[in-house]
Amino acid sequence: MPSVFIKTYGCQMNERDSEAVAAQLVTKGYSLAKSESAADVVLLNTCSVRDLAEQKAINKMKNLVGTAKKDRPNQILGYMGCMAQSRGKELIEKLPDVDLVLGTQKFHRAAEYLDELLAGKREKIVDVEAEAKSEATIREHLLNGSAKTSVSAFVSIMQGCNQYCTFCIVPYTRGEERSRSIPDIVAECRQLVSQGVKEITLLGQIVTSYGKRGFGRAELPLGQDAQQRVPTTDGKSPFVQLLEAVHEIRGLERIRFTAPHPKGYDDDLVEAYARLPKLVESAHLPVQSGSDRVLKLMHRGYTRDRFLGIIKKLRRAKPDIGITTDIIVGFPGETEDDFEQTLSLAREVQFDNAYIFKYSQRRDTPAAGMPDQVPLKIREERNHRLLETVNEIGKRKYDAFVGRRTQILVEGPSKKNPARMTGRTRCNKIVVFEGAERHRGQLLDVKITRAGSFTLYGDPAIVNL
Ligand code: 5AD
């Protein structure tokens, strides 16, 4: 029985893809190795969104090649995911010891290709072709990784992105937007809930565009395509219709989703928060910049005002909603004045947390060729200044929880200290507490006793008294 080790870089979509590949391989008789050195096959699931992520995966592969040559001559090494897709056979040309390059629409072929490589039937395989319906192939789960039930699961609802933000490589690595059908997604969610899952996060590169381009168009004759398309009904977008359908599942306690796009964040979605109790008070809404001039250069499709308007409506619907964002500093042409508008937006919105990225030139994207690229030193300095502001606001927000009672869903032992348990509030804050395995999967009321850096500490016993 061959064993496989998968190392994942990048976003939650990548984590989900790796899980689906691992589950597929287990079904086909592979075992999951505990480390790279113990594995017959090592796969790196890669990210291309910034240069640093690519460099990490390239250096990692160089190390693997070095040790494999010396200690494990028969080990199969492969790249999969976004960098595999965007660089293709170039990866093997640069590192001839790599055996497999598997693109983002080919994850479901992993077992077949690895079988061929392990049997010596083929020496190298590169497959980065587009494949119709590949969006519906990310469906297998590894629920019992450590023989314990998973409480929270991720479900991939779509692939690709058609927004073409000028900084972003995703449309080139993930392809055109393609959505799975509502019944297909609901069936997967139902199955998960029947296996003990309490919380589902619906995943896609741009979930607010879900279903807007129909389903699996490439394979359907024209007439059928029209029937398969989910139209907006009663003012509800296909994504909100999906949320409603998932909400119906009995036994499911919480629904999350990531990532939406402000452009598609319409009133029907804001209203869904007020209407659907399982949809928790949490939104990750990438803003990228606070300057209208930069937003336009980025091709984001909204203004600062429109973004602030969405936040206002969300807070009106759910005053306790946790709001996080992504911000890029040092986009080409960003002036000190533009940057200060981003700082002021962060202060105005009071994000619970923000993920800040220094702009990174990605090949073949329009922004890579724009004039006035911002020097690294300035990007670093802006990154630092914004981080200070975001952390200060975050600290205040987290401190405000101390003394409050809040509901958490217990996920399992804390990674940092397995003697403690960890759960999550509805507004997506991690709470660590002295608990036991029997709490896993429970919705528990805790009193927050202390706030750390983007972590809360709670005490269920106080509430039980
Ligand atoms: N440079 C820096 N950050 C980027 N992101 C996407 N492309 C780039 C780039 N070229 C960031 C965006 C996005 C997050 C996932 O990564 O903020 O929301």
C-alpha cells in the first residue's frame, strides 16, 4: 500500500483541494504518511497569489529532491494546484526530478496518475488541461482524520473567477467561473451533517458570483443550459438561494462562506443574515484599498463609499457581526495620499482583523506592467504602518469581549496546547478553554475571561454555576 504526504500552501480552497485528493487516494488504497520522509509519494499543493508563496514551494521541492536522491530514490514527487497550473511543464524542465505536475482542474486524476508513475508505466506526467465539470469533482472528505468526528467542514461550491482584478493571477490559475448545482452541493452537505458535522463553510474564489453563469455550460446543449441556470428569483441571487437550501438541512448548526466580493454583496445577502439564524454573524469582505483611484486601477468594480455602505447595512442587520478583510499595500501608482485613505478606511470600519499583503508582481497580470511600481522599502513601511493600526483596533475589539458571555462551537483540542480545547464564536473568534474531549461538537456558552492576540480565553464552568 503506497503512502502519500501532501503539503499545502495558500488559501482555504487549497486546503480543501488537498483534503479531496487525500480522500480520493485513501479510497484507492493509499495510506496517509505522517511525514515526507516516510512517504512513497510527496505532493506539494501550491499557491501562486504572491511570489513568496511560489518561492516557498520551489525551495521546498529542491530540498525534497536533494534528500530523495540520497535516501529515497523511488519516491515520487509532484506539484499540484495553482503554480502547477500556471507554470506547467516548465516546473519539470527546471527540476527534472519532479514526476508529476497536476493542474487545478485535474485533482480527480491524482490516483490514476500516481498508480501509473508508481508502476513505472510512465516516467513523467504533466496535465494542466481544462476539463468540463471539474468544479463538481471536489467532493470527497476526510472526516475522521484522527478517528474523531470533524465538527466543521468546507464545501467547494464553485471554481474560477471572472473578475480579472489587475493584480490577481487567480483567473489564470483557476480558470473561468463554474458553479456546482444546488442539489449537488446540498447532497454533499447533508452527507457531512449525517456524519456529525455541525458547521459548513461554503467555499469559492468569488462566492457572490455563484450560479450567475449557469452550471457546467460546456457540456450542456443550449436549451438545457438555460434550464440549468439559476435565475434571480424574488430578488434573491443564486448564492442566497443556495444559502437558503443549505439552511434547511436538519442538524446543521452553522453556515459560513468565503470569499464574497463587495461588488456582488447586494441587499438580498445582507437580508439573509437577518433571516437565516444558522448563517453566523461573520463576514470576510476583501476591500484591497481605501482609495477610489486605486480601486479603479485594480478593476475592483466598487468605490470606497459602496464598501462603507455594505458595512453599515451589515451592522444594522447584525450589530455584533465580525468583519475581516484583505488589503494590498503598494499597488502600482499608490501614493502616500492613497495609502492614507486605506489607513482611514481601516479606522472608519474598525475591522476585527485584516490580512495585509505587500503588492507582488504576478506575470501576465495587467498591474505587473503598470507604471510607478512602488519600491519594496515603501511597501514594507506601509505594511508596517497599516499592521500597527489594524492590530491596535483588533486588540480593542478583542478586549471588549472580556466579561461577556458568548456561544462557541467546540472544534477540538487547541493546536498550541492540546491539553486545552478550542471553539469558535459565531463572529469567528477563536476561544481557548479548559475543556474535555466530550465537549467536541457542542454549542457551549462560555464567559470570556481574557483576550490575547487574536485569541479569546473562556471559562465554561463559570456559566454552568
Ligand atoms: N500581490 C499581493 N497580494 C495579492 N493578493 C492577490 N493578488 C495579490 C498580489 N499580486 C491578495 C488579495 C487577495 C488575497 C487572497 O491575496 O488581498 O484578497
